[in-house]
Amino acid sequence: MGAVADDRPTVAIAGATGFVGTAVRAALADDYRIIGLTRSPVRARINAAKNESETWRHCDLFSPYAVRDALEGADYAIYLVHSMLPSARLTQADFVDLDLLLADNFARAAEAQGIRQILYVGGLIPEARPLPPRLASRLEVEQTLGSSAVPLTALRAGLIVGPGGTRLRMLLNLVQRLPVMVLPAWTEATTQPIAIDDVVKTLKHALGQPDRYAGSYDIGGPEVMTYRSMLEAAADVLGVTRRIVTTPITAPALSKLWVRTFGGVPWALVDPVIESLNHNATVKDNALQRWLDPTVMAFKPALQRSITEQGRQYPNPREALRDEDDAVIRSDSVVRSVQRLPLPPRFTARDVAQEYMRWLPQFGWPFLQADVEGDQVQFRIRALRIPLLKLAFAQDRSPEGRQLFHVTGGLLADMTNHHEGRLEFRRALNGECAIAAVHDFAPKLPWYVYNATQALGHLWVMNSFGRHLARIAAAQHEEAEGEASAQTQPALQ
């Protein structure tokens, strides 16, 4: 007998091994075929061996073509990715720029593969402006994922209560380890925690319904709570007595040290976690929240269930950190460097790349020279014929909005390993900025020498190039204002 045809739709999940991703996979397993995406080839093999009903693909989210290949055959795509942990031995980048780059790659790949709908789980956005970087980044990710032709459904949630969640683990550790807690002022900010089951239930309800649920939706539990009230509720559920005092002092640096010491979460996660809890953010009325309200779970029952499930799933507490640990690449001495640059109004990504190749030798005069021959670029010391760095323009991988160069040699590049260094320039956020990025670059210099010399030099050059682009943008704005003034002058006369 032949195999039975499986006509279920296929869902690809980026971030499939994380806290939310694990719950989503379990909830969708009966009704959908699952493609799990992970940046760890080892974890892809382990998960594929554990569950033969799921397909697992190793995927470098920093490469739009790797993401495109990973999404092949999917009908829907769920994006559950953050960049708060390093992805190379040296990462020179703000996490907001990494998040922007990853979301841009995912949106491009989803459109190229004809994905029907992207679903994204982000965070509640407070009314207060300006937003701090972590919260502003959530809006940028939404905007970027929604910038393609693929409909986007974005769910915005506060603290998600479930086994393995970073913020919940932090809260429980603080209650268990501190009999007396002196809380800073930020713990009086309000939010609406929500059970992981309710997040997954809402996502499943919206999945496959882009005509009804394209857009952004706040979701939350039935209670508006402060972080202090959540600590008190956790103490009650755990059956412990805790003395809690709130002070009017904010002291963010002291708060982060306190949470890092007693919260039991990686240092790289402390800053964004504290930042996201430091502002009032509650649910605004919307269709999905109204659908969820009749069955939504309260905080204490959700917390009790999470504690029970966490003990069952992770009898060894260190296992709950597995995904964060997997994110750090320890063995490969490669560099990732991502900078956000001003984008002059009339510039394309090609213009930015060409301007960089023209500007860099002028910036490095009289020492540096750039030789361009066809698609090949060489940077060298003027007095020497040996190139410092050789680049090859990848015409076939440079669509509108992105220009890619492969590192092909030079004194500064180690070409003996299996990594393929690359430099790219791209237009991002619908033209609000440009991104310059170096990926998987292996330096020839000894690692500590590189860190003290070439790495710092690269940042200096990119920051200087950003100031150069800002001057061009200012000149273009001034020119445009002059043209507009000249056009209106006859009418004024």
C-alpha cells in the first residue's frame, strides 16, 4: 500500500526550540505539518531524531537566502526570534539593529516563497513616548515583517506565564531566594500577564485567517498587575512568606545587578527584561482579545500550572537555559558587525555601497587605496601591492534594496576555515535608514590582537561613514527645500 497523503497545511516556525516555540509546536502538531528552524545544526539533528513527525532545518537567519531555502514548502510562517544573545565570538552591534536585520531577512524570504501569512509574537507597547530601545525595536520588527506583500498578524503580549519562560523564571527565583525584597520604583509599573496556553490558543485561532486578522493585536490575562503584585502572588502560590518594601528610587544599574545576582537568568537578558517591565503597558480593546476574554486564565492558576509543568519538563534547572546556551557560538572565531546608518533621501542600497567604495580610500588617504575591476574590489596600502582585503560583488544575490560582497582574500582575512565572510549594505525600514553588516568574517590576526586593533578600526570607519552619509542627507534636504522654495516663489509674487 502507498503512503497516505498528508494534506495538512505546513507551518514553519523560526524560534521553534524556544519557550513559546515549543508550546506552539505542541499545539499545532495535530492540524499542521511542522517545520522547525534553528541556527544550531546539532539541535536540528537532535530534534529530528526525537520527533519524526516534525521536519527540522538548520537556518542562518542572517542570510536571506538561507531563510528562503528553509521556508520552502511552507504555507505559513511564525516568527518567534530575538537577538539578545550573541551569534558570533565577537558581535559588534546593538540588539535593535540585529533584530531589524533578522526581521528584514525573514520578510524577504517569506515573500519569495509565497508564504500566505506571517505570525509574530511581540510585547505590549506602552503609550509613553519616546519608547526605550527594546520596546521601539518591537515596533520596528512588526513594521519590517509587515513591509512585504505577505499579510502579518502580530500578537502583543506582556509577561507570558509558562514553563521555561525567562521572565517567569526570574520572578520565581527572586521570590524563592530573597526573604526580604526592597523593590525599586519600576516594579509599580502595570501590565497584563497572560498564560502561555492563552497565547498559543490565540495564535492558533488567527493562523490561516489573514483576511480577518492582519494587523497588530494586544492580548492579556484578566488582571492588570504590577510587578510587585506578581511577586506577592508568586509567594502565595509557592507557600512562602516574603517581606516586600517599595522605595521611590529607580536605580536602574542597581536593579540590573540585583536581578542578575538573584534572578538566575543570563546577563545578556537582564537589561531588555528590566527595560520591558519599566513602563505601564496594558491591553487595548480589539477583536482577538474579545474572542479570548471568556476563557482567559487568571495569573495564579497559570502560575501554579507553570510551576508544576516546569518541574516535570526541567527537573534539572540548568536544562531550562538550553536555548539561550545554544545561541552562543563558542568555538568559531568569527565576527558579526552590524551598524545602522543614515540613508540620504535619494540613495538606494547600491548608492550606499558605491559611496562607501568611493569614500573609504579618501578617508584613508594617503595610506589606503581601493582598486575596482569589474565586480572585484581590493583595498591595499598604497606603498604595497599585496591587498589587505579582497571583495567580490555578488550580482546574483544583490536584489533591489540589498548589495552583497563576498570576502575572497587579503592579508586581514583567514580563508582557511569553512566560513564565508561577507559585507552587505541594505535599505531598511522603508528608507528610514541603511544597514551595513559584516557576517562570518574570520580575521587572520591573532584574536586578541584583532580585538584591540582591526575590530576597533572597523567601528571607527563605519561610524565615520555614518557621519559622511548624514552630511549628504543634510545637503539633499537643504537642496530639496531650496527647490521647493523656488517653485513657490512666483505664486508669492
